[in-house]
Amino acid sequence: MQSWPEVGDLVRDTATGRVGFFVRNASGRLLIRTVHGGTVWEAEPGDVQPATPLRELRARAAEINARSRRGLN
């Protein structure tokens, strides 16, 4: 049985090096949203791993900064 991340988990797509939030499983592929709330991309389950604490810290700081710039404190 495939183990999926929880919705909202920060993950890293090792195929692209991108970090984003897990959105859902779609036909066996994982949908991941960019940290800044932008485009969703698909990733193979075998290419996705939990983000390291440092990557998570950087991604969450980037998200907070982006929200601040848009006036969404």
C-alpha cells in the first residue's frame, strides 16, 4: 500500500528540486502547490519526500514574506 503525505505537508520533489505543499493524489500522481500559492504541479510518488527541517523553515519564511508583500498578513 502506498503511503501518501498528509494534505498540507511540505514535501520536496527530488526530480525537480522544488519544494511545495501536498494538495492531493490524482490518479496515482501527487499534486503539489508551490509555496507562494502559485501553480500546482504533478510528481511521481517515488520522487517525493518530506522536506528537511531547514527546507521547511525556508519555505515557510518565503510564504510569510510573500503574503506580507501582498498585504495578507
